[in-house]
Amino acid sequence: MKFIVQTCIILFLIFCSLIAQDKQKVILDCDLGDDIDDAFAVALILTSPEFEVLGLVMDYGNTPKRAQIACRMLYEIGREDIPVVMGRKTKDHYSPQFYWGEGFSRVKPIETDAVDFIIQNLKKYPNEVILFTVGPVPNMKDVLDKDPEVLNLAKHIYSMFGSFYMGYGRDPVPDAEWNVRCDVEASRAFVSSGAPITYVPLDITTFIELNEANRLRLLMRQSPLTNALCGLYALWDQETPVLYDVVAIGMALWPDLFSTRPAHVKVIDGGFTVIDESQKPNSHVGMSINEDEFIKRVMERYLNQNFHRNN
């Protein structure tokens, strides 16, 4: 009997190991705590069984306060095993969403900073890690300053970044998109890196709104994760979220919902992104999205999870 039990345990461990090997390793670099879409992007990553989350990395602005939100989110759902990593603090500001993490100290960010964390993981798992950037990119510039070639070790990079044919609010005139214009120097370094990047611009992200009916569904779900999202949404204190950052995660999960094109992307003065048709492509750009199916799949992930603490 003892032999049978031991054999079953060994087989179970082997099975778990094989499942883990099938998961896609990912790192999320985000500016959690300003616009509300970062929180929803974190939630989609956490509710996606396809992913092995190596870490949540905070970038731009008040990164210590962003990290408190991330640490509390992970603690509330029992996933404090995922490292929270702080990037360079670029300014002192206080967003209303920071109140949600204020004073939380049961889980803390790891001591390794964002630059070393990203470099170490890309070198440890060459061509295996998908890197998502859904905020400004000072962390990416800092990484490139320390190791100019390391981003080429990423399996792929999906970046919520830019505006090529459409601006905010579906305006047919392109805008200087926030993640680009916040740090134009860093943005130029990023697009010139030679890394395998797909840009997920306003052209497709501006269509993905979380309407009142879906917000009510999240409120009524009453789970630790959806309660966190609803609490942060209340502090955001605006009405209809546009899930810009969520689209970048979804492009990796559901490529069948998107079309892209190869393009040579440049950042010009003022933080505008342009495609130089005279140059050889250095990236891909998202061109279309199946809006209704995308929202349907995202909501299924948020509603069908059952995260909870074991103690």
C-alpha cells in the first residue's frame, strides 16, 4: 500500500511538472494605479491558466505606491508567490487608487530592481519569455542602457504603445499616446532596440470599453479578485473604462481575434508614433480587433475564476 501511495505521489508530481512546462512564461511591466486599465490587465494575466507569471514589474512615476497595490491584489487572491518588482521612481505623485494599497505591508516587493529582474529572467529563459509593457517605458530604456541586446532574448514583446491611424475616443486623427509621450527619450530607445515587438496601439485598444452591464456583473460576482477591481474602479472615479492595456494581454492569448501588419515604427517630436513606409519593418502593429468576442472572452476569465486565500 505504501508503495502504491508513493508511486501515485511521484506520478502526480511528474504530471504537475509537465503542466508547468506547457505554460507560457510572462512578465508584465505596468503603471498600475493611474488609469484603471492596468488593474484589469493584471487580472487577465492572473486568470489565464496559459501563463506562468514570473513577475509584476512597476514602472514610471511613484513605483513604491504602485507596488503596494500589486502586493495587496496578490495577497487578497492567495498568489503572493508571484514577485512584485519596483522600477525606478521617476516622480512623486499620488493617485486616488494608491489609497487601496496604503499601509499594506503583509507582502512586500522583492529587493531585486526591475532592470536586474528583467535581464536575469530573459537570460535564464532565452526565447521563452513574453514581455508585456503597458505603461511608459523608462524600465525598458534602463534595461537597454545596461544590456543593449538583452531584449532580443524575449520570445516576444507586446506593447500597449502608440497611435498610428486613430487617436483617443476613436478620433480619426492620431494622438501622442500617453505611454509614448510620458518619456519620449525612452520610447525612442525602445522602438530602436531591434527587439521582437508588436505594438498594440490606440487604433485597436480604443474600441474596448467596459460598459455598465459588465461592470455590474463584476460587482455582483463578489470574489476577492473582482472586489479588488471594483474597489480600484471606485477610486478611479470615472465612468466607463477603456481597457487599453488588457488588449495587449489578449493579443498573446487570442491571436485569432486580431490582424497585424509589419511596419517600421518611429517616435517623433511630441511623442507621436509614425510608420516609415520607406524603411524595412522593425516590428508589427495591431490593425483590427474583434471587439465583441474579445470582451466576451475577457469577462469569462474575470467571472469564472475562483481565487481565494487558503487561510
